[in-house]
Amino acid sequence: MYEYKFIKIEMKSGINSIRPKEDYQKIIHEHAEKGWQLVQIFAPPTESFGASGYFEIILSRMKFK
């Protein structure tokens, strides 16, 4: 049995760029130390100007009874 965790990362707009508001690599490393494994980074359909307003990090780990 597995449990899953979904972490939403909002995007911020700047001059000619769109960047994550948080350091997603740091988030993945911190969760890996707690036994979580990266499954996928999901980007929803685009909004205005061809960019998503957020993306989600999907993690899993073995669920212990």
C-alpha cells in the first residue's frame, strides 16, 4: 500500500519570465529524507500567455500499518 502527497507550487510572473515561488528542488530533497519518492511533476493546462499558474509535485511512499 502506498500513500500519496500533492504539493502545489504557485508561479510568479516577472519581466519576461515565469518562475516558481518556492524552490521545488529543495522541497523534493526534504521530502526524500523523510521517505517520500518523486512520482511526477504535473503542470495543468495553460492559462493566459501560454503559462500555468501553478504545478504540483506528486510524491509517494510505502504506507505502514
